[in-house]
Amino acid sequence: MIAIYPGSFDPITFGHLDIIERGGRLFERVIVAVLANPGKQPLFSIAKRVEQIRYCTDHIPNVDVDSFAGLTVDYAKLRNAGVLLRGLRVLSDFEKELQMAHTNKTLWDEVETVFLATTKEYSFLSSSIVKEIAQFGGSIDHLVPENVARDVYTFYQEKVKKD
């Protein structure tokens, strides 16, 4: 079975990678799908995020990386995926994700959402936290892969030069 793991991944974190690796053991194929979300102002372009994720997941043979715009269920249909993979960190994630799972089911009855609880060491971790720490000069090396940390540090160094 093919699973879609959709998200902004701006930037991808070790928590995301944990879900991808575990999903790769559960499903025949996992497609990490970077969502073009017009409601967010991302640090990185979609192409850059896809590149970062491909680099980080290169060691997992059954993982593909792609991008899409629009409804996740429409993308899942396009890719013949019957599962949407989602990570849960805290109770508030569950409320939001359950609502989304029910909504997706009304849009396409054949899709199932599978939730994976994050490993406890990543239960606090989000892309927003990574960006906030980096913005104020803190180290994110323990939160994101090396290539991503380098890109985030470069982004904020260039931003300081512009300001």
C-alpha cells in the first residue's frame, strides 16, 4: 500500500524523519509530499524543501519526495495512495488531525488516515520552534539534519545582512 505523508516541512526536522522512517517500515511506499500552502510564508521554496528531504531520505529505498498544491485527497488519488500518514506529538495535534481525517474521509471515502505517535524525544519539536531558535542565534543542530541546519543558518545570516 502507498502512503502519502503531506506537510509543509519548512524545515524538515528529526521528528518528521522519524515518522518517515517508521512509515517506510509499515508501508510498501511512502511519498513525502510538500504542500504548496498559500497561507504560509515559508523560509524555503518548494524546490529547496524537496531537495532537502530527498537528501535526508536517500537511505530509505521506498521513500519518494514530491510536491503538490490543492487538496491532499486529490493528490492521493493521483498517486494511487490509500493512506494519509500523520504524526501526533501532543493532544492538541490529535484534535486538529482527527478533524482533518474526518474531513478527508468525506472528500474521498477510500482514503484512510494512519496516525503515528512521535518518539518521545521529538514530542516537543516543530518546524516553528526550529525557526524561532535559529532566528535568535540558537543552535538547531540537534533538531534538524546537518544539511537543513546549514540552510537555515544561511537563511538567517542573509536576512540579517539585508536588514
